[in-house]
Amino acid sequence: MKVPKILITGATGKSGYVATETLLKQGIPVRALAHREGPKVDSLRELGADVVVGDFFDLDGIVRAMEGIESAYFCYPVAPRLIDATAYFAAAAKEAGLKFLLNISQISARRAAKSHAALNHWVAERIFDRSGIPTTHLKPTFFAEWLVYLVDPAELRATGALKLPMGEGRHAPIAAEDIGRLVAAILKNPEPHASKSYTVHGPVEMNHHEIAKEMSKALGFEVHYEPVTAEQFIQEGQLKGWSEFIHQHVAEVSKDYQNGVFAGQDGIIGELTGQAPMTVQAYVEKHRAIFDSAIERPVSSSYEHA
């Protein structure tokens, strides 16, 4: 086996898994960092990845995972301790002599952000920028996965109501797997992207009334958008039982959304990968089985980004 030159963290997550799979299919060896053993790790090994099970907060372990590595993708969930993880990762990358880092942040990450998660991402970007290692930041809009994470499929089918705290704002939902393909394209040829920052969007900017219409086409029943307040959504909706960190993030980024922070549409994925990102209709059609069931929604620990 060739010695991997690329490290993918969050490799069992949606963007990390697709990035790993894409690179391996192109004959590029990958070392995949996963938090724990499980079926997804077994699948990564079957694909041919050199899998390392480790923790962002084990500095020695991260340094070992970076042995022989030239470029790495850093992906951290919407959860506390991002700044700690970033500092450890940057220190390890410096010690291991990495030449390039690709960091996934958020479109809402900025100095004025009121979301703790978004502000932490802004600080994390600055840590990487000051590491001395050329770093590219990806700043995605809301993932298409929000339509899975934040919607109860049984309630949606019963009422047809898409209840979210997004007002009349607009964005172009982006599927995590399309971000994974972008990650692979950048890591395959990082030099042109060094020290740049890209906002990442789906192909068509819409409001949630328009998103509901696209969902209707895919699901075969009428879906309509009902705006609710963030407080209503958190207290009565899909965030019951989720962490206060997620609650605070959703409350603040829903305001950002209504102020246009998440707006825009694809200007890089199609260009760099040669394949346009999925539309909302295509995403829902691909994942229709989830909407046709009443399976338990993913918890915040598995949730990637806003």
C-alpha cells in the first residue's frame, strides 16, 4: 500500500466519508481519522483507507496520525471545544510538517457572530491562519441535511407543514456529499487554493416556500412552509432533548438567515469537480426513505455543520 499523503478527519461523517471515497476511487491513498470503531470504519477499511481511531484532544495521537501526511482536512461537529481541537490540530500539523490544511467552517462565522458555534469557527479560522501552514477555509450555507435533522417525517406526512424559524430568508441548500467531492478536489490539488476562503452553496437560491414546493415534487404529497419563531421551534420542535449549545446556535443563526447571511448559490463546486451540486428535489428524492419513515432523528453529536 502506498503511504497516504492526505489525512481526512471526521471520516465517518457525511463530507469526510465522501471525500475519502472519492480520493480512493481516483487512486489517491488516504488516512482516515475516526473517533471510534463501528460499521462506518469497517466500510472505510473495505474502501482501502488507512484508518486510525483517535481523538482531537490527544495531541500525541494526532501527531502520530499525521506521520507522512502532507495535507489534511479538519472537520469538527457543531459542539463545544472547537477552539481546543483546532489548537491541538494546528500544533500537531506544525510539528508533523504538514504543507496544507483544509478547514470546514460556517458561512455565519465572523467576528460579530452571536452564535457561540459560529464565533468559535471564526476564532478557529484565525488560529489556522496564524499557524504558518497555508490553509483554505470552506464556509458552507445551511446543509440540505437540515431537512432531515430538523423535520419529523411522520409529522411532515401527517400535516404537510415544514415548520422552521427561517422567516422569509433565502439560501441554496448544499448536500454534505457535494461538499465531500469539493474537499477531495481541493486536497488533490491544494496549491491554487492555499490561503483562500470559499463560501459553499447549492445550485439554486430559494426561500423556504420554494424549498417546500421542491420537497412536494420529490415526496408526492403537498408540503407547505409555516414560519415559526426560534423559541417555538426549540421548545416544541425537533430540538427537544438536544444540547443547549445547539439551541443557542439555531436561535442565533436563524436571525442571521433572515438577515441574508446564508444567501448565495454555487460558484465553485461545479467548476472544481465538473459536477453541479444536487438540487433540493434531487436530495429529497435520494433520501426519500427517511421521509417515508418515522425513524429517530440524528442527535447533535453526529450533526456536522450549519
